[in-house]
Amino acid sequence: MAIRIDQKIVKYGIEPREEAPVAPSPRPKASVIQMHEKIERPERLLGSTYKIKTPLSDHALYVTINDVVLNEGTEHEQRRPFEIFINSKNMEHFQWIVALTRIVSAVFRKGGDVTFLVEELRSVFDPRGGYFKKGGRYMPSLVAEIGDAIEAHMRWIGLIEDEAMRVDTPSRDYVEEKQARFGRTGTANEETPSRQFPDGAQFCVKCHMPAVMRMDGCMTCLNCGDSKCG
């Protein structure tokens, strides 16, 4: 309402207002950086090199995988593959090796679950036939062994769990029980004692080891437990 002023104004002042206390703004949380294709390549990357020597060539292949460290110095620090290079004195496979390295590197930088590359590469079979590695393991192709090198690297940086961790307890118990039964009745190959599988064993399509034997009327792998009977 209006107030009539009859006297001369000689001074004036501003009455302070009580303001509501301002709550402190929450501290912004540090964003977790995930692998994606827009991450720029750092000047320095951590790398590991794996040697592949096959009976298919007189010269070895050297597979180098460089990793980028994400969220360095935080609790979310992780190491992820960023690029791959394959070098050899043998220029016979130069074109497809360059193409393979570029495609695999692009998949690495895309981010997400890149472990599927291992199974894709290990599923490649050479029409001329594969070869045996030390320990009696059958390698269906050179591409499959490159996949093995990538798997070894992914397991080393923790992207793939160790084989013993991936197999559940019932499956481990099943394999150990089959191996124990074989140990009481069979004989290991003396020429390759490291593989500990019987002569005449067939190759397992799952783990590529000569460990498939007929037990209880069913073909069973003594290495990974794969069975035709389920």
C-alpha cells in the first residue's frame, strides 16, 4: 500500500536481506575413458613382440602389438591393444599380412570387446594343410598362429582370463577324472612327454590337441573335456 511522506528525507539506507545458504556444488566425477576410434595415438606406446617360427618358411615372423594405457594413474587404469605390426624377411605373404595388420589395428581402435578376433583367426585353415608346434599341438594355418599370438598378448594384459579361470569347477573335475582314468590304463608318448597324451589319439577340433580318446563309448578330449556325448 502507498505511504504518504510529510517530512523531508535527510538520509536513507539499504536494509540487508538474509539469503538462503548456497549448497556447495558437487565435485565433478572424473569420466572414465573407454577405448574408441577417436582416441589419438600417443607419441609413445608400450609394445610386445612375439616370434612365430613355422616349418612353412625358413624365416620367422615377428608380431608386435602396441598398447595404449587408458585412465593412467587412476583406479580405472587399463591397458588395451592399439595397433599390430607383422615383420618378416619372407616377402611371399606381404600383401595379405599388410591387409591383416591394418584391419586388426582398426578393430583394436574401434573399442568394445575385441577378443572375438582370436577365435576368428584361429578358425582359418590352410588348404595345403597345417603343421605341428612343439608339444604336439596342431596349428591349422599361419593365420591361426597369429591369432594365438594375439590371444597370448590379450591374456598377458588381462583382456582374456586365464584358461584355468575360464573353465568352471565341474568341467575341471571332469577333465581331471578322465585324465586320471587314462593314467591308470594308458601310456604316454615318450617322444613328446610334454603333451602326456596316448599314441593314436585324435585331434580335438576345439583345442587342436591330439587328445581325443574313446572312453565309455564316447569320444572325449583329455585336454579340454570336449565330448561328443555332450
